Amino acid sequence: MIRMAHAVLGHEAFRRGLVEYMKKHKYSNTVTTDLWTAWAQASDKPVKEIMPSWTEQMGFPLIEVKSFTIAGSSAKFSLRQSWFLASGEDHGETRTWKTPLFFGTLKEQSQRPAVMIEEATKDFEVPLSSDVNSEFVLINLGAQTPIRVLYNSEMQSRLAKAVRSGNLSVVDRATLVMDGYALAKAGKLGTDELMRLISGYAGERDYIVWDALSQVLLGLQRLLMGGAPQEVYNRYVLFAKEFAWKSWEASKLGWESSPSDGHTDGLLRGLLMKVVSRFDPNAAFLEEARRRFARYTEDPLANSTDLPDEYRVPVFQAVLRDGGRSERDQLMAAYRKLTTNIDQKQVFQSIGFTGLELKKESLTWAVSGEVKIQDFFYIMASVSASSKAGLDMMWQYLQSNFDHIHGMVKNASPSIMDAVITHSTAGYCSSEKAAEIEKFFEVHTLPLNKRTISQVLEDIRTNAKFLERTLSTDAVKAAFWDGLMTEVASFVPPVRT
């Protein structure tokens, strides 16, 4: 909200008002409105009218496009604001904000003065360039206002084209992704529509945008793994694999850091490694991963640079998933040579990405007493995240060994049992499984973990609705995924803004 105020006021007025506020109140206490007054005096803008609607009521708005037309050299559209809830439930309450909006178009992407929507609905008009086919209207340029924006199909299509053409900034590309994902989970946008938008990001090379993309790709993987038909899940994995690989190739980061790397280059390398390794990496990737894995496990202290921290866990997971007992034994031998908890955690986070028999052995190891109480649940998380079979095994293991596990942690912080519960159940997305989990904890009561259990059950039921909606869209059709694969295959790197 402070960032929004800065955008509305402009930097100089924002700074001037803050300086005067500090001077005036440096030896006294203040109330919130004192700051609004200082900014209002410095800018001659209605700060005292805008900010209370954000600080004195719960939540933030959804801005929904109700109509959109292009007439001559301008775009006309109608917007409606309402209270956004991540669950998508109907709250039955009318709520509005004094919402500053910053519009962007192909013609104008610099910071314009804010326009306000205070009522439930309002009409707007913005000028466009003569290149009508490439024009678009972005409602929240620069993500200056904490809102979610739901575009209609024409505006969404135009923005997707702008992404592919490289006509949107890093922040705006990332915001489109995060808004789309939040709206899909809330039932406001079809998962198929979200995926059509995502496909236009093939070859994306910016870390900030990929941070958003990875949340979508890995989140949908978890959702579909938890309850989608196998054919739908397989097609999704194939798409995600090709999509991530396009960016890996386009980034040209390779496996080795270089003196010219910026801070985000290392972050992007690690993030792309994580996504590529999760979605069935190709033979060339696996060959290099196995070579580095072998070097590291031979002597993890002397050869740590062969597997830098930024992508050590993804390589461990990829090699273990593709390998067998030999690779698992190599990693365990390396673990026993490690001297820091950070390095040991990397093993815990990877050890579950094996075959079923080895998963069982890892869970037995987790509760054997050899692994510290504050760390053993990382192994459980690894098993449950590795596959649907791993999730089922982890939930069954908790039920069968509940007394032993609870006995291990009953005198420790409740947060440890919270983590055990979450990692044993949170990947599910069916009402039936929620009822099963709820019944189990009604019998095996955990008063100190009641809130976590409630949150897990709520998340499972919310995801069940999300999955049901997803399976009612084109995402169940082979032709839909074929079309997305064609889109990714035709990728040509745009000149990014």
C-alpha cells in the first residue's frame, strides 16, 4: 500500500511529505492519519480519502473487465470492482475501495497519472496507437496497486500476444502469471485459459517471471498428480518439460557460473534446473547430472563446486529418480561425510525421489533416531512430493506409525508435528480424502495442531474444487495439449523489454 501511495503521489511529493512528517513528529507519537495529512499537503492529492479504504477494511479488490471495444484510435471498457477471496467463495457482501489504476498500452507504457475507481462499476477510455492489431490495454501497469485483474477473453488474447512479442515489462509479465494462477484457483478463470496464457512465455529468460511461472507449473503438477486421469497428467508433464527446456536453452546459462553472471543469473539457473529436473529431463541433461553427481558423492567436501548449492537438490532428485539402489547408496555414503546441517538437508530433500522400496527405507531411516527431530520431516516431504505413489505411502506411513512419530515429537515444538501432518496430507485434492483425514484426526486428537489440521483440510477441499473445475475445461482434451505443444515448438525468442 505504501508502494501504491508512492505511485499515486510521485517520488518528489512522496519524499517531501515523508520528510515533513518526520520533522513535525520527531519528538511525539503519531497516528496513521498524520502521515496521510503530510502526503496530502505535499501533493494536493486526496490521500486522506484514498488510504483509509485500504487500511480500515479487510482484503483487496478484484477488478473485472465487463466489456471492451476498440473504436477508432481508442479503447473503451467497463470495470467492476468487488472483494477478492482466494477461495472463490461467494461472500455475499458488497465492498469497494478507492482504487488507483495505472493503464498501459502499446502506445504508452510509461507511468501515467492514476485514474480512480471508487464505485462498483465505472467506464474508461484510453488512446491507442494506429497499430490496432498489436494494441492492448493493461489495467495495472507496473503492479502498482494491490489488486487482482480479471480480463475478458479479447483483452487476455491481446495481452498474451504482447507477451509473445516482447511488449510487456518483466513486472507486468510476472503479474499476469500470478493474477492468472490466483484467479484460476478461485474459479474466476479456466485452467485451460491460464495454460494458453502460460504457453506464450516459452523461452522466458527473466528470473522474476520464472519465479512466477514455476509456482504455476509446480502447483499444477501437484494438483494433477493428486487426482487427474493419468493421460491428462502425462500430457501436462510433457508440455511442462518442453516449456521449461525452451527457457533452459534460450537462457544459455549452462551448468557453470561465469564472472559476468548477475545475481539473478545464478537464481535463474537454479530455478530452471529445479523445473527441468522435475519434469522428466532429457538424456543430455541426465548424462551431465549423473557425471556431476558421481564427482560430488565421491568426495562431497572436496568436490562441492561440481554441484553448486543453487542446483544441488534438483540434480540429486533427477539422478535418484532415474537410478536405483546404487545411486541411493552413493548419496547416503556422501551424507555420512557431510559436516553442516545445510548440506545434510539437501540430502533429506532429495532422498524420497526413488523407487517404492527405497522410499520405505528412507521413511524408516527418518524415524530411526539417527536424523535430528528438527530435520526428519524433510525426508517425509521428499517422499510425498516425489509422486502420487509417494504421497499415498507417506499418508499410510503416518497412520501406521502415528504413535511412534507422535512420541518422538510430543515434547518438541508443535510446529514439527505441524510439518509432519502437512507433508503427509497436503498433496491430496478430493473431498473423500479430506473426510478420511478428518476422521483419522478425530480419533487421534492433536489439540496443539488443531489449526494446522483445519488448514490442511480446507486446502484439500479447495484443491478438490479447483481440480474439478480444471477437469471440466479443454484441459482434458488431447487436442488442447497438442495445440500448446505446437505453440511452444514454434517459439522464436522475442526482444524483451
